[in-house]
Amino acid sequence: MHMENTETAGFKVIFSVWFGLLGLTVCEVFLAYRALPLVTMFVILMILSVFKAALIIAYFMHLRYEQPSLFVTLIPAFIFVIGMMTVIFADSSRLSHMRSLIQ
Amino acid sequence: MSSSSDVVGGVHGQAESTTAKLSFWDGGSLPYSIPSKKLGMWLFIVSDAITFSAVIFAYGYLRLAAPDWPRPFETSSIVNATVMTFVLLSSSVVMVLAVRASSQGKVGSAVGWLLATALGGVLFDILHIREWLGLIHEGVRPFQNPWGTPMFGAAFFTMTGLHMTHVTIGVIYLLIVAAGYRAKKLSPVDVEVSGLYWHFVDLVWMFIFPLVYLLSAKMA
């Protein structure tokens, strides 16, 4: 029987990740008040969110310290599903463009 | 022609291989080196993440497609949502401490951290309900609002409501785990599995906060 991997992140790493997440949140709030185009703002905020999510999964949820097979089983399929969902944004942008032409 | 010792060796090897297969299929080994409860929670998280993704993508679609999407969130609302983010992130760190204490066999300490995590969830819910009541007071309903696209209310309440439901279920789950762990009916693995759920709830908020609040902040 395999034993569970007991390697974990130390306090220093956990608190560094926490500060990093708080810092990224402050950056997002700062960006929210910049006069950037909506789509640009959306893309930047989502990239920052993906980065924050990756930190939470890797360190708080411990996936970085698990067997690689668990990562391979869970994450690529999920990314594929998310990738398939992004196709709707082309239509969203088309709709917004058409509405602005009518107005 | 093989000798008798080869035949014996071959039969013995075959028997060993059969035993290994039997123990594998009998559940005698852990292919991911984690307990089955933990794997079950990971699979649930992936399926729930897909549900949230669908809702988040639908919100994103509506947000980008509507030029008259309301921007109702004053600075006070943004500050409130930022505090909610801080509370949730901090509760995640506290949850890590609970998992660590339980893995070291420190029951009292683990229960204390679990209760502190649940308290963070309660605080998050209170702040969120306050935000909801503020918007309802201003006239936001599922299919109408005073500012723009009528869909804003439905999209906002659906997404934040789904998340708030998860937080509330998480608080109840943590309290059950804390009580069970204290009574020695649950193991450190159960604490770790509840931690995975809590971190997932935190993770989802990392997308809802910028998408709902920051993209609809009222400019001065």
C-alpha cells in the first residue's frame, strides 16, 4: 500500500502566498479605477485571478506536493472544458459591437 | 525446453503477479497516494468548478455584451467586497493551520482553528448579506434595476447567491467536522478534506470579486 505524501509547505511559504494573494487583490482594486477599455480590463483581471487561483490550488490545496498523476488526471481535462467555454466570448463581443452601432 | 526450476519460478512469478492484481482491484493500493475520501473531494471540486465556470462565463458574456451594464458599486461597496476577500483569504490560511494541527495530532488546536475558519465564513456571509440588502434597497430586483440592463439583478444574485450558499454549507460542514474530530469520530483526513472544500470556496471568490464588483465599480 502506498503511503500518502506528507511533504507540506512551511509557515514561511504559506504566509508568503497569503501576502502575495493580498497584494494581487490590492493591484486588482487599483486597476478597477484606471480608465482602461472594458475588454482590456476584463482580460487583465481574469489573468490575475487565474494566477491567484493557481497559488491557492498549489499551496493551500496542496496539489504541488501530491503525486503528478493526480495533477495530470484533474487539471488538463478541466482546462480543456474551460477552453471550450471561451468560444462564447466572440459572440459577446459581436453583440456589443452591433448594439453600439444601433445606439 | 525449460527446466523444472524455471517452471516453478514461472508459476511463482505468475502467482505473485496475480496477488498484486488482486490487491490492486481489491482496493489494496492507492493509485494517487491519497486517501479515497480526498480523491472523492477533488473529483467533486472539479465538477463544482465546472458548474461555477458556466455561471461565471454566462456573467462575463452578459457583462461584455451589454454597453449599458450598470455600475452600481460605490467606493463603500468596493471596500466592503475587498474586506470580504481579505476575510476569505485569511480564513483559508487559518484552515491550513487547522489541517497542520490535526496532522500533528493536536486536537484542541485543530478544533480551535476550524472554529476560527467557520467564524470567517460567518463574517463573510454577514458582509455579503449587507451588500445584497443595500442593492435591494436601491431597487435592484432579478429582472429590473434603476440603472441599465434588466439582467443585471438576475446575473448578480445568481452568481453571488450560489457562492454564498457554498460558504454557508462550508460553515456547517466545518462545524460538523470540528465536532466529529473533537469526539474522535473523524480523523485528520476528514479535516484535510474539509479544508480542500473551503479553499475551493475561497478560489471561486477570486473570480467573482473582480468580475462582479471591480468591473462594475462606479467611477468618480
